[in-house]
Amino acid sequence: MMRCRHLCTRWASEVWANALIVPQYINVFSFRLCAWRAVHVLQEQYDMSKKEDIKMKPRVLIVDDDAAITQQLFWMLCDTYEVMTANDLQTALRRATVYEPALSILDLHLPPVLDSPEVGMRILGYIKDRFPLSKILIMSSAATAEMQQACFDNGADEFLSKPFETDQLLATVRRYAPECSLEAMA
């Protein structure tokens, strides 16, 4: 409604400015009639836009230190999802806090400790503590049974080993982060 008023006010001021320049072409009555019509047209457009089912892209956070994998995942998902990327602990925590992703795709071996899954597990715990409804997909080359169990114990929803199949990854992402509408959220 505020946008409607702003547009009408802007339009009316332009019409009024032209009326002051050429007063013989417009009088107060026609000015008010034009402004009234503009308000009602804009109000109808606003009401119609509210009735439509507005689709909202779910947010996906990709955390991986390998730039090639991050770019590949970004381009695979960016048409359907709002995708953010991070390549280290600080960036991942900041983006998770600001964007509150519906799904996080997380590598366990991240800087500064690349030979240990400690950093990835810290990010997993951080996201699950603050956003318990957020889904987390772990992608790691260290796909031992103990590591998978530790991830599931800390709240991971899915575990895929690297190298990954793109079809399997896309199916998993669609299952955990389906498109949603604003009506469903209200």
C-alpha cells in the first residue's frame, strides 16, 4: 500500500508541475479525477499481486574449501534456489546466521585444519543449535561408518561421499529443500 501511495504521490506531483507550467490545459477538478483514477488503478494492481501465489526460493548454503566443487554446486542449484557459498569457518558461520538456510551442503574438512573433520563438525553443531529445522547434507571424502554415525549424532540429515553423483545430489536437495510459497509460510 505504501508503494501505491508513493507512486500516486509522485505521479500527482508531476501532473501538478505540468499544470503549473501550462495552466490552461488542466484544472483542479481534472487533476483530482486523474489522481483518483491513478490511485484506483494502482490499488487494483496491488490487490491482484497479493492474490497470486508468490513463489519464494529456499536458501541453500554451500560450505566447501574446493572452489571447483563450490562453483559446480552453485551453478547446478542457482536457478531453483537462492544459493550462498562459504569456504571457511568464519564465512560459513556468518552466512548461516544472516541467511538462515533451509539446507546446508557441508564439507567436513575445511581450513584451518584440513586433515581433521573438526571444523565441519563445529559448523554442523552451530547450524543445528541455532536453526533446528534447517537440513544439513554432509559431503565428504572421509565416508567411514564412524564418521557418518558421528555426523548423524550431531544432527546431519544426509551423508553423501565424494565424488558424488549429481543426480543423487539434486534428488536429495529437492527432497530436503522443496520450493515453498509465501502463503504456506503465513
